[in-house]
Amino acid sequence: QRQMCKETDLALILSVSIQFVPTLLIEAQNIKMAQIARGAEFESKNIFKKAKCIFPLIVPIFINAFKRADELSQALEARGYKGEK
């Protein structure tokens, strides 16, 4: 019986992950535009400048992803989801 719950948990994880891909891409685009407005040069041919600009892009994306994951987990807990029957 627990094996079936693990499969449903995996299905929930995969479906939620796939559902949030477009949202994260939109947020990444917004963050990139904000960084460009602040003077970041993503189109630079210098690899060191490119790497320097990617770090301020990656950090906010991860922070937003973790915030969304926390909000989602709180919403699931509020609705009584325990992952078991």
C-alpha cells in the first residue's frame, strides 16, 4: 500500500514541477530584463563578463522558486494533503 502512495507522490511532484516551468521562465525573463535595465551585459563576448552577469540572474530565480515551493507546501498542508490515504 505504501508503494502506491510513493507513486502518487511522484506523480504529484512531476505534475507540479512541469506546471511551474512556464512560470519560472517568465520570472527569469523579467529578472533578466531588470538586470539589463541595471546595466548587465548578457550579450557580451567576454566569458568573464557573461559569467559575472549570470550570477545575479540565477540567485533571484532560485529564491523565487523556493518561495513558490514553500507557498505550495503551505497550501497543500492547509488543504489537508498528507501524501497518504
